[in-house]
Amino acid sequence: MPKVKANNLTINYEQQGSGEPLILIPFLTADHACYAFQVAEYSKHFTCISLDLRGTGESDNPDSAYTTEILADDVASVMHALGISKAHISGLSLGGAVGMWLAAKYPQTVKSLSLHSSCPKTDAYLRLVIANFQIMAKAMGNVSEMVVQALFPWCLTPELYAAKPDYIKTLADFVRSRPQQSVASFMLQSNAVLNHDAETQLPRITAPTQITFGRHDAATSTRFADGMKKAIRNSEVLILEGCSHAPIYEKTEEFNSHTLQFLMRNAG
């Protein structure tokens, strides 16, 4: 796997496909492989660069606190190191939070912005959800098991568990197969989510923006949709039916189709 020095860190990434660059920013606990189902389609049209954020995968694991804004600085530094002056930016959940900061602070570098299952500011409800993940991670001493046992039910609907138990097992096996985030690193990353606040930055975003939510997502529900749509001037909102926080796994074909259409409209 290639690595690059960025923002005084060594950042691991994977590159696939050809075409305009598309940066994929992972969600909480995940490494670059979390978007495997999307890269399979996106890479037919774009050069997909999937990152390991600091403290995940094979990237450096500093022990100091950081914010979603600092994570955006990391991504901007990766782009600079790779000689990418402008790219499409996509992220789900934490990845979307980082994308907001990137598009607001470095608007000249963002050709389009895709914000999936994300929010401009962590509110009281989401703060409680994340705090419970922290309690579980510390109690279990294993972040991968916390993801499978505690985080999965927030990301996938009960209907999917009932209809496709083998698929749930496949997703769980996938999580367990990836480089495991330490509990200490998870605490730092989840603290960045707890303190996330890009609300006042949204009007600075100039790139065409697609905002998506799963209809049954409780963590980052459609309660955030109107505020984001109003604050980001050139934005559109899509609600994906029959899924929760992770439509990338639950409604993969539909998610890929809608998001790729948006990316293609803003390419060239």
C-alpha cells in the first residue's frame, strides 16, 4: 500500500481506477477498505483515492487530541503531497464531517462534495450515542467487537438483520479482518466526533454538494437535512428509503447509482 507524508504524519492510502481524482474519507473506526463496494463502481470513471485517517489502518497513530478540522487539514495535505490541485470529495458520517471542513477551508481544492449520513454539528442526541460507543469500547477492550455488537445496530435496519443474517455475518467478518483500531485511538477519534461543529462553516462551501440520508437513520437523521440544504448554497438532498446510517452496505446498488450520477454530472 502506498504511503505519503502529510501534515507531519505518514498517511496510508489506496488508489484505484482512472479519471478525475475522487477522495474517499472513512467513517468512525474504519480504514480505507470501508468503501470497497463503492470503489468497485466509482473507479470505472474516477481515480479513487481511499485514505486511512490518522489513528486508523496503517497510518500514523499520534497520541494527541485532534478535531474534525485537523482531519480536514490532513486530507488537504495528502492532496498537496500527491500533486492533486482539485478533487471530488466524498465521506460518510465522520468522513462527511471532515469533508465539510475541507470544502469550507480549502474551497479551491474541491470540485464536488458528497456528504452522506453526516451532520454539521454533533447535537445532544448524537453525543449520547457516541458516548455509549466509548463506554462499550472501553468495557470490551476491543474496537472491532464494539463495532459489530454496538455500532452495527445503529447502521443497519432490523429488517436487514431478519432478511439477510448471512450478509450481516459477512460484514462482521470483514470488520474483524481489517487492522484493528486501538481503544486509545478510538477515544481520540470519537472525541473529535463529540466536539464536531462545522455549522458556521457551511456557507463557505461553494462546491456542488450532494447530501444524503437513510430514511431510518436515527443517529444522523433527516433532522439535519433542512439546515444543511439552506446553509450550503449549491446543494441537493436525497433520502434513501429502506436503510439506516449505512446505505453503502444496505442499499449498495441504489446508493452507488444515485451518487455516481451526481459525481458524473459534476465531472469534466
